[in-house]
Amino acid sequence: MMKKYKIYGKVVGLALAALTFTACADKWDDHYDSKGEGMNDASLWQAINENSNLSNFASVVKACGYDKALGSSQVFTVFAPTNDQFSAQEAQELIAAYQAEKGKVIEDDNTVIKEFIQNHIAMYNHSIAPTSNDSLVLMNGKKTTLTAKAFGDNTILTTNQHFANGILFTIQGKAKYFPTVFEYLRKDADLDSLASFFYNSRFYRKEFIPGRSVAGGIENGKTVYLDSVFVQQNDLWDYLWAYTNEEDSTYWMVVPTNKEWKKLIEEYEPYFNYDDQVRFRDSMLYTMPRLAIVDGTTFSRTMNSDAHLQDSALSTSAAEAYIYRESYWGNKNLHYYQFGGKSDENTQKPYAPTGIFSDTQDVICSNGIVKKSDNWKINKLNTFYQWIIVEAEGRTSIKEVSKIEENKEMKPTVRTIEREVMNDNKFHNKVWNNMFIEFEQVYSTVQHKVTFNIENVLSNIGYDIYLVTAPALANDSNATETELLPTKVNCYINYHNQQGETERKTLVTGKANNPQIVDYILLAEDFKFPTATFGLRESEPQVTLEVQTAVSSKEQSRKQFVRTLRIDCIMLVPHGISNVSEERFEVAPHGDGDTFFWLKK
């Protein structure tokens, strides 16, 4: 199920319009208006430009156009590296880098602007005292410490020089820039493939916010802004619930190197082959395999303590609450995108030899860790290659039931009755979701048919398809002999071929169920769909399963079989999990008090 939550990203380079208060404290005014003892009437830019020991810094500021902002009435605090530790050659290299990116990216995304200029400037006045020990937010959104002696890791040489529009400090050496997890992706040549996906303009953009930007006047009928504020937005952050650009959050992200990315794309692309009639097919062919790789790779440290990670890791794509698991995956006891902490064959503890964090190279970022992997260990069975469970009682599960004409009106041949399995019944927790549908015959003279909708199938990947029937005893311990009789069914599956035309395939004919148990009837083994529907919003699903009674009138009259259907669910299970049956399911405890179904070996 596709997840979309519209949440705005962090504002980088936040600048507020001048605020006017009628009764402000002197200290507050000083913060915004640059008042203070020994204030010089010159602007910050004049002070920097006229200081011979800041000439290298001044050359970069001017080349990047920030001389205008630092010469305006807007208030800043500047931490300028002196020539002693910031050479003319370094300055020229930065200027060349700025020119190389100019016009190709928006100004705020220019590496030199973001990682050098804005990394040495904060909005408003920030003076220090002998006991100062503060956290300071710079124009690029980065946080650093400001003490009486140091700006981050840099020694402060001169302090609290007040000018008309702010305060100037000089520091020993340029400030180091620590990228966020998101920013690091495009700094590492080994991660080019992943970065191109995350920074693709289909998802990533910056939106200009005029109301929060500082206007500097009108030129040629248009407002010119001294300081422009943009809001970072990326649909992938919303999809993954992982805002890896945020400085006040901490994430770990397992990322594939280019070599691994190429290998995964080649493997995953055939799983997302949509038919030729699907709208935006080309976009889906690009996006879905790549989403399949990154979904489940990001871990919020808020949700994962050090102690917890020794046993299991809960990615931001996981669903903790039962109600969401049931909505996403068809059953509340299944949990995907969670690694370790359970005794099944598909996952291992995160730091085990086959765990997702093993053999990764850690890169420390400002808001977490990038874990580079050249040996991908995230199992698709624990992420996108999921069991598809169509509960018979689901709101959109039933496409239609068979009808018969009576008095010029089409009437259903069965009555649909929802049955519940109570907690004192021996079949409690053996019937999926403890609910099933009884299709009770209204007309005993005809065969009956129920058609189920099946969504989110992958292409060219093997499914074992099961029809799960429930016994009458699951709802009524006093069921009659007739109600305890088996039924027989024919089953057919409908799906789209590459051209978008519907094809129909017979799966079983005359297949009888065992009415004494929750019966897992194998309809097809290692069945592969030629086209995918994963992620599509379908008003009329391409894939449907028809279940039709196959009981003769003679068998019915002799009370050998009945035409009443009691269907628990339809299951499409990844091929390779053998012999799915009632006896092989258990409810197993999880370390966090959760429970889930798993298959006995």
C-alpha cells in the first residue's frame, strides 16, 4: 500500500522580516538591531572588505554575491576565517566551484553557498560572554556550539565586534561542514546511483517562501530579495517516514553502493512489469524497483535504542500498531520492514553475520550514520515481496457473486453472512482475523460463484495460491451434520497480459475441502503473473479469483457434498515456503510484547 503523508521539511536559511515591537527589552532589541557598546557605523561587509587579514574570505563572499546581504540592513553574526588558516588558493578553489554550479542549481543548493558561506553566518546578533556555552543555528540550518573561546571546533581570535548590521568574529580556520544523512548521499561517488534517485526532480524540490524572505526593493517591476527562504521537500521522505534532512532528528540508513544498486535493479525490475495500458507506466517502471530497494533501509534512533538494536531493528517503513499492519498487509500479525527479534527463516538479528548491519561501512553525519553496503543483506521477503492475504470479509475483497434472473430481476444465488470465531472456540486464532464469510445458498438448484479482488501482485515472481476455508464448527459448535459436509470447487484466475487484455486460467476443478479443519487448499504452485499491479490504485483490479461450486445435484441430494461455501481468505504466499497448513501456524511472542504468525520448520 502506498503511503503518502504531506509534511513540510526543515526551512534552510530561515530569515524573518523585520519585527516591530512597541515595548521590547533592550537585550531583545540588541539581538535584532545590532545595538551594543563600541558599535561601528560601518556595515559587516565594509568591515570584512577593509580587513586585510580577511581578504581571502572577502573574495569568496563577493564572488558569491553575499556582499549585498552583508551590506544591507539585515542583521547577521559572521564568523570569518583569517588568511593565516584560509589561503588564497582555497578561496579561488571555492570561487571556481561556485561558478561551476551557478545556474545549474538554485542558489541555496549551491555547494559553496550552503557549505561555506552559510556555514560561517548566523541570522541576528549573537555576542558572547566569559561564561557562554550556547547552541547556535547557522544560516544553512546546521547547529554548532558557541563558547567564550570556540566556534564549533575553531578557536575564536577576536570577539564581539559590533557593526551597523551585526557582529563580527574572526576564527582560526574555516568551519567544518557535516552533511546530513540525506546530503551525504550525493557527496560519495560510491553512492551516485542512490543519490540520483533521491535527488530526482520527480521527488525532490525546493519551494520559495516569499512571506519569509527579506525583500530588498523593486527592480524592473519585480521584487528583489536580499535573502530568499526555501522549504526543502521530498516525496520520498514522506513515503519512507524518514526525514533524513532534519538536523534535529537522528537516523541510520543502510545504503547500497553503485555495484549493489546495479545488481538489485537488474533483479527487481522484472518484478514491476506493468501492462502497456497502465497510466504513467514509464514512471512506474522507473520508480517502483527503486522504492523496493530503499523501503525499509532507514531507522530512527528514537525508535531504536542501542539495547533494542542488539535484538531487532524497526525501520521507519514498519508498522508498529496492529491496525496499520492489518490495513497495509492484510493481517495484523504480519510485520514487514522489521529485522530480527523473531524466529523465522527470513530475518536475522541486525548485527549477526547475515544481519542487515553486518559488513557495512559507517560514515558519521550531522544527524546520524550512513551505513554503506557492498554486500546487500536486506531480504526482499521481509520488505516488498509480501504475502497477499485477501480476507473474505474485507470491505473491497468481493468483486461479485453469481446471480439468477427471477421475475425479470437479477438476484444473488447466495446470501453473504459474516461469521466470527469467538475466543473460547478451538479454532480461535486459526482462522485468519478470526472472521470468515459463509456464502449460504439461496437457490439450491444452481452452482454458485464468488469472485474476489486481488491487489498488489508482483510480476515474474512465484506465488503459491491458496483458498482457505473455515469449518462450520469455527462459528457454531452445534453445527448440524449437513453443515459439516464438505464442498467441491472449481477455481479460475484472471489477470492482464502485456497488452492489457484479460486472460483466464483454470487452477483447479472439483477440488474438495476438509470441513473439519481450517483447510489450506493449494490452487497453484509457483504461479507467475506476467504483469504487476503493485502500488496501483485500482477501481477494477486486474487480478481476480473465481471460486465456483462444483457439486452435482446427485451429490447434494445424497448428502455427500453441499454448495455452501465458508471462505476464510485467499492467500498468495511467496514460493518456497512449503506445505502451508493450519498445523504449521503458531502464534509466537515477540520481544516487545507483540505476536505474529510464523511457519514451523
